[in-house]
Amino acid sequence: MKSSIIKTGAMLAGFLLAACLSTHAEVKLPAIFSDGMVMQQQTNANLWGTATPYKKVTVTTSWNGKQYAATADKNGAWKLTVATPEAGGPYTVTFDDGTQKTLNNILIGELWLCSGQSNMEMPMKGFKNQPVENANMDILHSKNPQIRLFTVKRTSTFTPQNDVIGSWKEANPVSVRDFSATAYYFGRLVNEILDVPVGLVVAAWGGSACEAWMTADWLKAFPEAKIPQTEADIKSKNRTPTVLYNGMLHPLIGMTMKGVIWYQGEDNWNRAHTYADMFTRLINGWRAEWKQGDFPFYYCQIAPYDYGIITEKGKEVINKVSAFFMRRRNWTIPYALFLAVFVVMPLLLIVLYAFTDAEGAFTFANFRKFMMHPEALNTFVYSIGIAIITTLACLLLGYPAAYILSQA
């Protein structure tokens, strides 16, 4: 009896162990690698995931029938690259470490990451009392299986994550309605012009700071950026440095793509003096971690705004310097015309008069005769002096005048 119970228990344990191993053996992929995804065309595209530790993972691509292999490390992680063809599809990709997993309806085309704050996050349906112009008709006509959409769920974390929450959807009125308007219009244009499939991955959070999309190492040059040391230091889910990089960007790093479009900056208005350097560091940091060279990084500058409206009385208006330089740039043409009319032209007439004789002939001998007369020499020197003084006055007084006008 006891022997029978032991044998039954052993068989049950073996069955459970086999079931567990079978479940663990299945290749697991990040959410970004799933049915309906778009892969970048004509490149070596990265794929990665997890499997049984030390197990060989074989990947088969239907567009060329080739097999690629990698061995999972002690933690089960593996990574490899597959060669992608010209734009086309749909295709399949099969993963096998003893148990097969197949991704279907895959397109090859242009893959773009779209990031930033509310300017990028704003959906086609608009925000409350903030509609998107012409969006209703564009949503109704948005059905296009060649455009695929992926929205990364808002995630703010203290530590870097390995996966995001989201899924691929074909463009249609239901999916487009809730998708980023900026990203959709960009992708639609790329699809229209290049006539290839387009994949759009949106990782954006309204009101987010530039610092939130960066690592602590990149922010060392900006001591005013307070890096969280514990979870308790995260006072703002979308503005605390590093938290959106950890939760929304880090899992995507290495995703082979065409490039990035970025629409952010408004949250940094009150520390604008550091933004140019900080944004440059962000771009360089993303490119370095992607290890894909200097991929295109297009950004949309935030629309002009009069910060004097929200600046406390007596404090410096943050945008007055930029206004001065904008006005100064607008004065370039008037300066040039002024110098041409009041400086260059008179000098040219004097020189022509000095070199021309009574018959209208232009000779150096006539200039020597002209300069022999003291009155003529004094007139010439006086004219040169006036020209120099006028030029200096334009340069020294013109810019302050533009600044004064910019404050009007």
C-alpha cells in the first residue's frame, strides 16, 4: 500500500515537473515583438526574449526561409539579429526552443519611435475642450492595414524595466481615435510618400520633463536635477528624473528602427537655460544605447508662448531673451539696406567722382590729381570717417534698439 502511494506520488511529482518545464521552455517575447508588428526594412533587426537557460533558440523568418540561432544564458535571456528584406508582407517569424511560437501578420517597412509629453500624447479624439482640427473626418477615413500602431502604457518606475504593456493594432477608426495625433499624421504622411508599411511606437506622457526620459549618468552635468535614491523620492510620476526612461524607454532600447520623433519641452520652460544642453545629452544618450549609429531624431519646437502672463510680478520673464534675438534676426535686412543706402552708396559715388575726369574717363591718374587738392583730400577723408562712424552706430545702437522694441 505504502509502495503504491509512493509510486503514485512520484509519478504525480514527475508530471508536475514536466508540466512546469514545458511551460518554462516556451520562448517568451517582449510585448513589442508580437502579432501585427512592423520591422525595419533592409537591415539586421534585433530580436530578443527569454527561454530555458542554456537552451538553443532557433528563429525562422518566412520572407527568406532562413534560420537564425542563439543560446539562452544562465538567466534564460537570448538575443539575435535577422536580415530583413525590402518593404512588404505579411510574413511570419517562428521561434523554437523545443516549443514553437509563431508571430503572424508581420510587415516590413519603416518603424518609428514617437516620444515626448502631451503634445505627442494628445490623441486624435483630442483632449477635453481641445479638439484636433479635421480629426473627425481623418478618423473616419483612417482604415489602413499598412499602418500599425503601438502605444506604450504609462509606466513610472524607480528601476529599469525589461518590458512594456501594449499591443500592435492596425490603423482603423477605433484604434486611431485613441492614438497620438502627431504620430498618426506623421506616419500617414510617410506611408503616402514612400508607399511602404509604417509602424509607430508611442512612448509619451503628458506634462513629462526632459529629465524623466534620461538616465542618472546623463544628468550628472545638471546638478539641479534631483535623482531619486529610493521609491519615496519619486514625488512626480512624470517629472522625476529617470522614472520614464526606466519604465517606458529602457524596455524598447535595441528595437531596430528608422528613427525618433520628439515633441516635448514645455515642462522645462522654467529652466530653459539648461534645455539645449540637456536635450543634446538626451539625444546622444539614446543613440549611444541603441547602438544604431546617428539615427534620425526629429523634434518639434514648442509653439511660442508669452510667459509674461504666468510670471510673478517683479521676476524675469523667461522668454524675453529669445524675443530679443528673434527681433534682432528680423532687423538683419533693414540693417543691410541702411548700410547700403547711407554708407556703401555714398562711398561708391565719391570713389567714382575721384577716379573720373571731365570727359568721363575712369583713370588712376585722375585720382592722383584729385588727391593733390587739399579740399578734395579733406572731403574724401571726412566721408570715410562718416561712413565708419555710421557703421559703428548701426552695430552698437541697433541691437539695443531691437531689445527695447522686444519689450514693447
